[in-house]
Amino acid sequence: FGFRAILAPSFADIFYSNCTKIGLLPAILDEEHCRAVAEAGEARIDLDDETVNCAAGVFQFQIEHDVKHRLLNGLDDIGITLENGGAIDRFESGPAASLGPVTTSL
């Protein structure tokens, strides 16, 4: 359906996490501001500024830096991993890679 964001007073942790992993912004606004946006009928969400702008006003929301980075750059879990490609390559070509996994038993 082309949804890019969901505004709500709260989200379950798993739902919130799943949204961010598929590129959907779960923005938390208090109930009063959610109602104001619904009554306005439309809004502009600015992820850079962390604001929701509608006829009723401009409302601030907060989002974790890592989640914001993921959404602004269109990254999924693989994309996040590939951002560290240089470090992974250095590790795999270094002496620690030949040691194999380290396990301990109790």
C-alpha cells in the first residue's frame, strides 16, 4: 500500500523493530498529537528533524540514532553488516581468523 510511516502513542517492541527492518518509520507521538494528525487528514514527516508537521502544528518525536541511520540510508540487516565490510575483511585475513570459534564449557 506504500506506507512509509506509522504514528501511534506506543508500539510493541517486536513490531517496532520489525517496522524499522523493512523501512517503515514507527513514530511515537502522544495520543493528543496522534488525534490532531488524524483530524488534519495529512501530515509531513521529517525524519532528519524528527518532526511531524500537519495543519494542527509541528510535533516532535524521538528515534534512536541507529534506527534513524538505517531508515535514512535504506539499510536492512545485510546492509548494516556490509557497512562493516572493511573490518570483516581485515579480520578474515588476519591471524585471529585461523583460530576458529572459541567456546567454553561449564
